[in-house]
Amino acid sequence: MEEVEGGTAGAVERGYLAPLVAMLDRDLYAVEHGLIAARCAALTARRLTLPESLVRQVAVGGLLHDSGKIAVDPRVLRKPGKLTEEDWKEVRRHPTISARIAQALKVEEPIVQAVKHHHERWDGQGYPAGLSGPEIPVEGQILAASELISAALTPRWYRPARSPADVLTMSEKWVGRYLDREVLKASIESMPGLLGVSSLSAVRMWTDPFDPRQFLETVEQEVQRAVNAFVSQVLWETARLFGRSVCERLVELVGGWLRERDYPVSFSGLRLRIENQWWESLGTQIVCFREVIGSLLSALSHVLGDSLVTEWMNNALESLPEPLKQVGLTFNLWTWQGSPLPEIAGVGK
């Protein structure tokens, strides 16, 4: 699959990220989990010498396998204690819903079925259908292995990421219970490629918690470029039409809003300056940048009035290069919504 081995969202995957982005309000690591599962699935399929066309397909399945959690009650997903039987009924809905999402996105039917069955277990104790052993399609077995590995490596709200060495130890208990031995063997042997190291011995020595941001460096840079280009365009248009003093006032207003929230983001001229990589996940970064754009809109409403802000934003967006516009669409940056700023006398009045 294009760019799967590099850990970034390539052209093939990019269209399938929307369901994961939609979950960021309930799981800030949804994109990381999907991308790690996608890469793991592709590498496992390749290790099993499956056709390259199928390698690409199971990577899409890895991206989409948990997308159905968008329909699961977030109180259940983030419940601190033991789940009740009713809670489990709610959780067990998500593979079927994920399969419907994959079908709506016109994913190939074998991968739709793999997504549906990624929580089946080799011993028959899984869900939604209680399949066992060879009844589980091989694509579903690959996604099941990739889901377990990615879930361990990805932080959860109740625990940090596991270390790769921990995953190797945990995997010894999965054989015959969760997974077929050969499929799991292929997934484990693919971990050096997944993590960017040379051998399994190097994986065994990696005892620190895994940082999934290494899968997203390129994506994070694209998001940052898109937001910076948009903010610069808005400020440039403001200075051109209303004068430099109004533009400076907007920068002052939004900059103060950022400082109040302790975001290490400031302005350098008409551009945002990122003082350090503060975000824990791509979700954290996206939520912050949505708020930055929202604060700019709120401040600009002092100048234009609420009724013209949306049109102003759309015009600024149309001035961006198409790739940057698409990045914003993929990650839902152009929502034209955000936290309102307090009224400050004299701004645009």
C-alpha cells in the first residue's frame, strides 16, 4: 500500500481517514491506532506472501476496523470501571458498524467481512458471530492480530502506550486463544518493519513506551502548513482591506487567547509560530488548531459582523493551494466554529 511502510497516510489511505477524524472528540489516538493497524496489517499480509493487491486492501481494513466506535456511547468507551453485560452489548456493536462504514466507502467485500470479524477469536469466544479457527477469514485474522498489536502500542485514556518488548511478551498468550499461530508469527516477525528497526532482537530491547507520533510526522507537518497558510491568508486580507492596525489587533486578540490556554503557539508577523511539539497525538494537534481558527473567526466577527464571517472564510480558503485545502477537509479544520473570545472594546468598531 502506498506509503504504508513509511508510516504516513498516503494517497490511497487519505480518503479513508474521515471516520477516524470524526472520532477525535472521544479518542484522541484514533488516527494513530488506525494507521499503526493499517501498516501492521499490510506488513503481515506481505509476510504471508499474499498478493500485493490484497496487501493494499487489508491496510484499508486496518484503518477502518474501529470506525464503528463513532456509534458507541462514549460513556461506555471511557468507563473507568468494569463493563457490565449491557456495556459489552454496546461495545460489541462496533465491528458490524465499522463494516457498514467500509461498505459505504466502497471497500472490497472481502475486506468489509474482515473488518466485521476483526474481533473474532481462534477459540470461538469472540464477536460478533462467534466464529472459530479457520471459519475466520484470513483477512479478518490479519486485522485481529494488527488490532491487538496496535492497541498495545497506542496510548489509552487509562494507560500509556506499551513498549514493543511488552507486546512480544503479551503475544505469547494470544496463540490458540485469540489468533492462529502462523498469522501471529507473521505479525510478530513484521514488527521490526513496523517500528523501523533491524531485527526482533532490537524490538525485544525496546523497553520504553512506544511513541506513535513517529507514524505521523509528515501528516502533522501537513496539518501545520495548512493552518498556517489559512491564517496568513486571512490576516493578509484583513490588513489589505482594513489596514495594518486592525490586523495587529486581531493578532493581539488571538495571541492573548492562546496564552490564556498555555498553548506554545504565537505569531511571528502574519504567521503562526509553533514553539515546540506539545501535542500528545494528532488529535490533540487538530483540536488545538481548530480552536485557533475558531478564535480567529470570533475576533474577526468584531470587524465584519457574524453574518459575513463565513463568506470571508470561504473566500480565504479558495485562495489556498488545492493540496492544503484538501488537508483541511480531511482533518475537518474548516469547520468555521470555535470558542468565542470575550468582547474587547474598540476592535473593529
